[in-house]
Amino acid sequence: YYTLEQIAKNEQLFNELLTMQSITYRYYYGYTYSQSTSIDFKRIDKAINTYLQQLVAACHSSRAFVARYHNGGKDMTATSFLKLSCTNEVVNVGYSPVISDFQNQFRSMISIICEQLDETGESYIHDLETIHKEDTGTYEFLKGRGVKSLYTKALRNQNGYVIGFVMVTYTEQNEELQDIALIKRELQDKSNKISALLCL
């Protein structure tokens, strides 16, 4: 990945980033890519994974992952089903990935989180037990995957709409490891960079 300082100092790196942005734009509007252009998507994917690795290391979390919103089809009234899928995940040593559990899922599966992201752009649940009565579905889904604490930041497109999120989770509550101010700062930084890679 490239820091802002590197981009400012190196015109070549800046041009490479513009190329990645252009590719994302064209893909969004239906451009068909050949095998030769797939390498650029791999570079974007690699950069996202690098940011997630940095999140896990800085926040001492069990895992970090990116989920993106998408249309999962339509019902008889032509209303779109609102779904999400996990596209990138990095796990800490000793933990199992959950990426397969977050494929083509209804957003209502974690409704309280998605609602908070729409309202404030973030969702911080320091103790999963606090949402047990408010949202049993979200509670049971996350508890079944060993989650006890989670911190989520919205990913946005160039118009400010939420298009997904980046999340860090903990399978144990450890006050020494969970520096809330640091987690928020890291999530803000990485969500901005990942949003840029996905949509700008």
C-alpha cells in the first residue's frame, strides 16, 4: 500500500493509484475485463488485505474483515433483497476464519449493526451481552462464532452512501488489549483507505 507521503513525493505512485481508481469505476459501470487487467484487481485486493493485517496487529484483535453490500435478487414486487458478503478477512494466530459464514447473507442477519452504520457510520459493541434482548438474531449469530466484542466502521462511496463495512472482532474481553481510542482511530484510517480503493 502507499502512504499519502509516498504519493505526494512520487508521481509514478500517484499515477498508479489513479489507474486503480479508473479500473474500479469502469468495473462498476459494466466494463468487461480481460485476463491481463485482472492483475490490477489483485493489487487492490492485496492492498485491502494489507490494511486488514495492520488492523489486526494494531488492535490486537482476533480478526478483521471487509463486507460489501449487494443486491441479492428481487421479490415479486421487484423490491431488491439487501444482502452482504465478506470479501476479505485476516485472522490472528490461533483463530479460524469466518468468511464462509458471511456470504450472500441478508443484512437483517446483523440488523442492529447495519442500522447503526446507516445512522452514524459506526457500530461499537464492547460487550455482546448488551444486545441480547435488543437484537436476539444478531446476538445469536455472532455468539455462535465466538464473538464477544466487535467494532465496525462504514465503507462509503463517493456520494457518501454506505456500501459495506470493515469490522474487527474479539473472542475474549480483554480490557488491556481493547484500547477503544486506538481502535476507533485505526478503523477511521483504514475505512477511508479501503473506501478509496473500492469506489473512488
